[in-house]
Amino acid sequence: MTRVVDVYPDPDAASNAAADSVAALANGSRARRTLVISGGRTPERLFAILARRSADDPALRELEVFFADERAVPPTDARSNYGRARQLWFDPAGLATGRVHRIEGERPVEEAADRYDGALSRLFGGPPSADRPGFDLALLGVGDDGHTASIFPGMPLAERSTRWAVATAAGTLPPAVARVTLTRAALSTAREAIFLVTGPEKRSIVGRLLGPTPPDEPPLPASSITARDRVRWILDAAAAGAQDGRAPGG
Ligand code: 6PG
């Protein structure tokens, strides 16, 4: 597995670079093209770009979309990751409902996690494993504490490698609601994982995640995600700070 860091001048350029990767997947030759998306504020710009591009790039409407995590709220709640993606991307783009595989945040989290886990096991033929197919592309974000999806530091449950999805308690960062998250093993089945991280408030955590892990500290969740082929960090200059990265397009 390789790791690359690409630094773009601003959030728009970074989000367009992530959209280019999604479009490349959508226009690829695989019969099923699977994309995992995250919640939070950062991907909102990307969702709007994908919605706009769908008019000229109909392949973008054929992706199978999955969620890295969901908050325990119904789709109509402003905190719903599915609700937000639907509003900004799926509905304006005309993505068929059958292609969007949401986590049912309106159910009790254990039940929603079991149902998502079961659906993914059926789709991929068993628990997450290097011997089985997995996701094509996982688009991930990073919280100030180094969490990704809803895998928060010190949450051993999300380490369960036999599961695709688990229920987790509310993390330390808002919104303080229980969640369902894909596990580290599930996310690491992706051929490529992209961390899209923008803004000066992320500079310090990006420095920690991309720097060496101090010997007595466990790795932070975001730095423990692997991928079959490549982990790519797409940063804007504000989040990158002094971080070395390839120039755009490099
Ligand atoms: C969620 C996410 C989460 C997110 C980070 C970054 O549902 O909260 O999937 O992992 O990616 O918290 O969030 P921001 O983009 O809002 O900083």
C-alpha cells in the first residue's frame, strides 16, 4: 500500500480533486462501482460539485453509495449524514434511491448496525477480509481528535475485524448522539481511501496523523486505516500547514 499527500490551494480545489477521483471510479469498467462517503461539514462542498457534474457525467448517477457512519437520528434530522448527502447530492443529481445504501439512523443503533453489517456481508460474501472483494473507494474525513467515520480514539469495538458495522456511543465531539460506524477492517477493504481534510482548524491533527506516532501512544483511528492499493490525503493549504505534499496534479 502506498500513501500520497496532495496539497491544493483552497477547499474548492481540494474538493474538485476528490470529485475527479469519484468521477474516475464512476467511469471505470467495473460492473459495480462502490463508494463510501462520510458525514460532517467537509464533504458538503464535494457533494454539491458531484451534483453539478452529474448533468454532464451521467456515470456519476450509477455509483453504489454506502456510508462510513451515521448518527442515531432520522433522515429528516439536520444531523443525519444521509439526509445531508441526499439534499446536496442525491436529489439534485437524480441518483436512483436503490443505489444509495443508507444506515438506518432512526432504528436503535444496535439493530441498525446489525442490519448494515448483514447487508454488507451478503453483498461481499462474508465478513471483511483481504480474500474477498470490498469497497472501491472510501472518502473519509478527520475530526480534531483524530477520529474517522465514528471510530473515536479508545473505542475498541470499532476494531472488531469480523464486522462491517458496529454501534458506538456518542464521541467526545458534537453532535453527542450514538452512532453506527463501519469498522476499521471494513474501511480497509477499500482499494483506495481518500482523506479529504480542509481548514486551519485541522492543521494540528493533520500534523499528528501524518507524522511519526510517538512510541508509547496507540495510533489514532484515522492513521490506522489502510487500503488495498493506496491511501491518499487531499488537503488544502490551510490544513496542510508545513506538511510536505505533491503539487496538484503531481
Ligand atoms: C461524522 C463523520 C466524521 C467526520 C469528521 C470530520 O458523521 O461526523 O463521518 O468522521 O468525517 O468528524 O467532520 P467535519 O468535516 O465536520 O470536520
